Amino acid sequence: MADDRLLERARSGDLEALEELCEREWRPVYGIVYAAVRNVGEAQDLTQEVFFRALRSLPRYRDMGVPFSAYLGTIARNLVRNRWRQRQPHVVSLDEAVEVPSDLEGPEQRALDRVDAERVRQALRELSDDHYTVIRLRIFEGKSAAEAGQVMGRSPDAIRQLQHRAILAMRASLREESRSR
């Protein structure tokens, strides 16, 4: 098989073989990493780290019994998981999160802005724990659905559905509060 010969050449220090392996596998590995981090610079750095780790462990690779591309994918997923674990969560308070900017100045507008902000804060307080958490992670902290899913132990699709339901619950709460005025 061509991959086996290429890997043997790379193990023996053939730089052309190493370069060919990297060129062939770079895009798929980058795709895995970028899908998880959604940041070009970070994805490039992590992809480079995947190849450094793979090249360092190349002498041991033969014993693993999996295709080289799958081996690289495993390294990539592990790096992304480690990145999520090491990242400190940024906790956003309700007061920080609910600031309603206004184009108009003056005491009347500032008072109206405070009333609107308090209405939103109250609607957030009325959310269930899961709804509040998904709003905090996705909207206030700007996490991707995959990142929020890691935190909440759910799939990205489940996070998107939960976020949609949370927004509908907030909208209903704000409408109800407006009618009761």
C-alpha cells in the first residue's frame, strides 16, 4: 500500500515523504479542528500541533493498527477536548449582560433604558436553569453550539434547539410582562 511505503520512508527520516504526508492530510485535519474551534488562527495552531505530535510518535504508530488519517483525527479531537477543558469559563453577571445601548442621550432615555434592562433581567431570572445556561453560554459568552454542548453534556443540535426554546420563553415572558402593565 502506498501509505505504508510513505510512512516507512517518513519514519526513516525522508523529508519529502514527511512533506507529502503533511500536505495530503493537512486539509482534513484542519477541517476537524476548525469545525470545533471556529477560529482560523486557533485552528491553524492546533492543526500544526497535531502534526508535531504525530511526527514525534511516528515510530510507535505502526503498532496501532489504524489508518494514518484516523490516527491524526484522534490526535486532533483529543487536542480540541483538552483545549476546552483548560479554558476557564467566563462568567457573565446579569448586570453586565443586559446593557441596552441607546443612540439618544438624556435622563429620560437613560431611565427608559434602565427599565428595559430590568425587564430583560427579570425575564432571564424566570428561565429554567437549562434555558438560562444556554443563553449565557451562547449569547453572553459567545460559545459555539459545540462548546456549549461540551459544557452542558449535549449535542450541538440539542443546544440549538434548547437555545431556540429559551428565546421563545424569554419572548413570552417579556410579552406577558408588557400586557400586565
